[in-house]
Amino acid sequence: MHPHPRLRSARPAGLALLFALAWFHAAPAEATRCTPRNEERSDPNTGQRWSQSWYCGNDASAPMFAGPNPASRVATLQSRQSWFVCWRRGDAHAGGNDVWYYTQGDSAAAGWEARRGWGYVPAVALATSVDPDPGMPECQPDMWQARKQVSDPNTGRSWSTVWYGRNDAGATLYLAPDGATATGRLDSTLSYFVCHARGARHGGGNDVWYYTQGDRSAPGQEARRAWGYVPAQNLHTRSDPYDSIPACGDNPAPPPPPPPAGPYVLPLPLDAFERAIGSLTNNHWGGNYWAIDLLVPVGTPVYSVSAGVVSNYSQGTCGNGLTVRGDDGLSYLYCHGDSYVGVQPGQRVAAGQQILRSGNTGQSGAPHLHLEIKQWSGDWGSSPAWCAQRFLRAIHRGQPQSPRNFPASGGDCTAP
Ligand SMILES: [Zn+2]
């Protein structure tokens, strides 16, 4: 909602329409609403789908954010009439409320390309007269990963990625996941969490607790700086523990079983791949070169798609990445890993062997795996690239075959 109603311009789609809009916006008694259409949308970031899109007027170049707050700008909404799929409450904004609308924008902010432009727009940038717009659904409970460097002085642990989510106001934090000793309190209702632990069952119907730093210390617990565990009952999550939010213990959970061995295998566990499958209909962001971004949470195992030899670790914009020179003569580049798993340059790897833990390092704004397939010709940039999209789709269909059977740069990469 805009703070002050004003006459909005529209695209010159015809004089009659202009007059109609002018009349519509000038009539104060008339509520400005979004209009639903039966258009399906799917969001590769959360795996959610919607069967309706709600068209609303919005400001030109409206900023879009990773969550319902202005912390991380991820994209810009260029069109003045855009569709939105749901709304969520977050930080208060200049529109006089705390409603934010979720949509896919037109251009990603630098470093946030992997989100494919999905983000939240504050209601102040929309031409709605009531927020949330009547009829539009509330976004499903969700958490979202964001880059943030935090460290816990109690344990010495630090994290470079956190999970934001909504929580009950005044939620209590505890020293252990058992509810025995309070260490502090969350005043904010939108907080970040770094890991989860299993402990006592609570009213949320499970035994999952999330770890974070609160806003206030409990009396006598000042030295802990308000770090503690919140029962999942106080969080608005879709599932507990939410996706791959890591366990707080030092022992990471064992990785899911690797894919079956074959000449070519998927680079991710099947469930993670299928969640990211919407990415296969896209060229690499902006179509700027031939590669694919698969949106997967930090910590997802990454497998070598083919047998070969690790030729080098790639860093810089690639983050923690590596290249495997396949037995088929092609080179496979994997980027943005959270960490290496001990596979060294010069080492032989089997198809399906884990080579990385996926992450958000290098030039990456959202956790994802970047995969690029090239015929090495002495210089990576000018080496011809093969279509990873169709190559992965064929494996998924159970018809693995050489990337050479699919188009190279210049062909149609996103077709089935
Ligand atoms: Zn990429």
C-alpha cells in the first residue's frame, strides 16, 4: 500500500484503458485490488507452486529482498504491472504496515543470480489499498538462507550462512534443548537461526530446537550474550528440522547414499535434484554463457557426474570448486561448494563419488551448485561448452549419454 494514494500512469495500451485507469484511480471510494488469473508459478528456491497469480500495479524499479525485510536486496521488479503469488508479514515499512508480497522480478542483483529474481516487495511499492490484498494467500511458513557471518562466543563456532524465519514474539531461549534453564529472549519476530538440535519433546509435536542469538539475556545469564535454543514450536516452519539447516553437534549427519554407479550420474541426491529441476528450463542466468545453476541448500552432497581425475581446485569467483577431467575427455567444473571433502587434485574419482559439499562461496548470492561442461582447449573461457541442462535431464530420464550428444554453445540448450 502506498502511504498516499496518487494517480498512477500505465503503459500506453490504448486511450480507453488510460481513461479507465485514470477514472479508477481517481475514484476514492474504489478499492485498488489485485486481480487473480489462473496462471501457475513455481519457485525453485522453496520448491513451492501456486495455481493463481495476482496482478497488481507497482512502482517502477521496485526493490526486492530475500526475506520480508530490507536486509538483502536480491532483485528489481521492472514491470509496472506484475504478478504476485503470496504475502508475508515482516518488518514494518513506509506503507504503514508489515506486509510484503512475493514474486519473481526482472533483474537479479549482483551475486544473487541463483535466486532467479525471486523475492519480497514491501507493500509500500504496490498500488493496493488494503494489505494484505484480500483473497491473495499468505505465503506458506518458510525459512530462507542468507549470507551472514555470525559467531558464538560460547562455543567458538561461526557460520557464514544463516536461516531466517518468523518466530513468536517473546520466545524464550534455553541453555540446552530441554527447556530447563532460560538464557534469553527473542524480541524480534523475524530472526536468524544457525543450526538445530534434538532434545526434549515440546508442544510443537517434535523434539527439534533451533539455535540463535536472542535480543535480551535472562538475569544471571549475561555472559552467554543471549545465545540459546528455541523450541520449534515457537517458529513458523514448514517442517522440522527445516530442510538442511545443519545440526549443531560437531558430527555432521551422514550424507544420503550416492546415486547408482553408471557412465553418467546426477550430481546431487535424487530428492535435491528434483527440487531444483525447475532450473533445467533456464539458461545460465541471463543466458550469458553455457552452464547451469542448481538451487540446493548448503551442505548437499555433490557427486562427480562422470568417472575421471580431479584436475584442479577452482577458487575465486567459483568459491570452493573443482574440475574433474572425465574419462570421456570432457571437463566438468563444479562451483560454490561449502567445503571440500578431502578429494584432492590428481585423485581418481568414480561417477557418483562425493567431491564437494554444496554451498554459497565465491560469486554466489544464494546456495547453489554451478555446473559447467567443456572441451578443454587451453583456455577455460574460450573452450567450447556443452549443454548441461539436456545432459542432466537425460540422466534423470534413465537415458544417460555423453554431453556431446547435446548441443554445444549456440544450440538450443533448454529444450527437453
Ligand atoms: Zn552459475
